[in-house]
Amino acid sequence: MAQIACLHTAESNVAVFEAARTRLGWPEGSLSHHVRPDLLAEAESARALTEAVADLTRRALWDLGETAPSVLLTCSTLGPALPADAPNLFRADSALADLSVKDGGRVVVICAAPSTLQATGDLFRAAAARTCAEIDLWWVDGAWDMFKAGLLDHYETTIAAAADRARKDGATTVALAQASMSGAADRVQEKPAPLTSPIAGLMAASRVVLRP
């Protein structure tokens, strides 16, 4: 049985998280994947995470938690729907935020989807308040249209270019806020490589299943 159930809003993120699982050295079958594009589509149509969409998201997470010991929400737009009092439910973007700010400094957070800007900004600023890091939120205009059109090569190249600019602009840490961006990390020329949410999220979710 899969130890971590992943709730995605894009089918392409299944491969993204399986690649992260491989990098972590976990065996096949460690993850199960559940894709709900309708949840993101409704949020984007409303231009906000409405209470109705948040409720549907929570129901989906709770259902997954009935059979999996740990559940990971991979969509940053839906992240605020996660209940605060559920010890086996995790947000990939929240894990990324905590990792990004731990050393302080200037953290450039790169976003593509307009629907996640508010939630991502709030999340990273709250994390930064605990470490005195400075958050600089960058939106890459046009990138999300590339992703939705299936132009993943152009999408990742565009995100990587933004990450390189952030490093040259003096960023201490660069974070790729959305799971769909993780492939761009391998295209970034400036070092160190940006942080991504699939690795951070899986590591956070594994704390429950690896707990003695």
C-alpha cells in the first residue's frame, strides 16, 4: 500500500512527484496519485479559492486520509484549504516555504499561476517572520499560459531564465513555488540550484510514515 497519497490538480505532476520519489531513493509504490483538475479550474474561474472549492478540497483530502497514513496536497492554489489541525495532511508549498527561509537572507519566490500569488505570498511571508528572511515574490508573466497549452519545454526554459535572473540579482535562495516548475531546476545555470516543492513536500509528508 502507498504510504503517501498525493492530491494533484494537473496530470503532469504525477511524473514530477515520481521523479522526486526516485531522487529520494524511495521504492516504487511509495506514492499514490489522485488528480482533480476540476478543483483548480473552479478556483481559476472564480479568480479565488472560494469556500466551496476549499470544502471540496478538504473532502478529497479527508477521503484519501481514510486509506493512506500521510496525504500531500501538491497544488499551491488550493493550499489554504488544508485544515490546520490534521497531523497527517501536508502542503508541498508550505514545506518549501519552511525550507526556503531557514537560513534567512533574501528569498526570491518564483510563481507562474496568477491564482496562487496571494496564497503563496502569504505563506512565504508567514514563514519568513520566524527567521527574519526577506521575501521577494516574482510572477513570470505568460509562463502559466505556456503550461496550460502543454508547452512544457518553453515553460521550464522560461522559469529557469527567471531563476537565473534572481541569482544574478543577489538572491540568497530561489524557490520555485509551484510543483509544475520543478523540471526547470535542472535548466538553471546559476548555482546553487533553486529549491522545489516536490522534494520538500515528500520529505515533510514522510515524517508521519517514518515516525517510530
